[in-house]
Amino acid sequence: MTHMLLTSFLLILGCSSSQMKNNNAGLDPALKSDKVLIVYLSRTNNTKTIAEIIHKNAGGTLVALELEKPYPENYRATVEQVVKENETGYLPPLKTKIDSIQNYEVVFVGFPTWGMKLPPPMKSFLKQYDLSGKTIVPFNTNDGYGIGSSFDTVKELCPKSKILDGFSIKGGTESDGKTRLSKEENVKDAETKVKKWLQEIKLTKEAK
């Protein structure tokens, strides 16, 4: 009888210990790299740099959002077009197509802040694909004014998804054509910050 009680106690202790390890291991200890998707929009490569750092540290599939009709190269012309799109609710058609999106469990979405709002192409992506039940992770680059309403809009467009705490960093001043994350020392600083963030939300390769 004593032996049976001892065996039962050890089994319960083992289960509890295993459960504790799983809870501390990350979002999903069994999550594989092929279940992670990193989608980003980048005009001056700042957001692309952060996307590549995330890819390096969290794995997954890296996809750049491209439009059927690209924005003008002139910054001011792009600003005027984006303002009109936001006012009318126009969603620019995407050239980028993602097959089997249902196979991904975690979707990182990266974008710059345009007019203190979520860029229309990212709205197109979030509306075009069914992300219900998935974990959405926003990340952002900006010229120092912050994320504006962009993260809130991500939540609004993904009401049936789990939204994790996002990441934001200064990328440069686009109106002046300055790409801050093209400098080696700034990239190293950004990578340190991204790694810390990924550890906090438990989505690093190590955590998985």
C-alpha cells in the first residue's frame, strides 16, 4: 500500500513538474519553425531589417508585402496617396500571395508608421486572409513619433486572433531619406532589443 501511494505521489509530482516546464518554455513548446510566418511592409528597408532579425532569432517563413501597383518613389506623392486611401478606406491590391496560410500558427506583421496609422497595404493583408485562432505579433519602425493607432488597428482587424505585445523602434526619417537601420551599430542595438522582446513574449528558437 505504501509502495502504491509513493508511486502515485511520484507520478503526480512528475506531471506537475512537466506542466511547469511547459508553462515556462514559451507560447507553445511544440511550435515548429514552419508554423511561423513573418510578413512585413518596408519602403526604406528599416522594417525589412527588423523582420530579418526576427527571422534569424525565431525562425519561420519571411514574406515581403508587394503591391500590384507600387507606390510612387517620391515620398510626398506617396504621402498624398496614402492620405486619400485612409480617407476613403481604399485597400490596395496585393501582388504578394501566401499559399496555405492556414498552416501557420504564429504570424508576425511588420510595418512602418504612415501618418500615425497602419499602412493601407497591411490593412489589405489583414483583411484578405483569415487569421482566426492564430497568434498575431505586430512590429513597427517609425521616425520617432511612435506607433500611432497602428497596433490598435491590428487588434480591430484581427478580432478572433490572439495579439501579443508588439515591438517598435526608431528606424529613420523617411522624408529625409535617412535609413537609420542601415548602420552596423544601429543594427546591433536593434538586434539586442528584438532578442529581449522575443524572449519576453517567449517566441525565440531557444524558447521553443
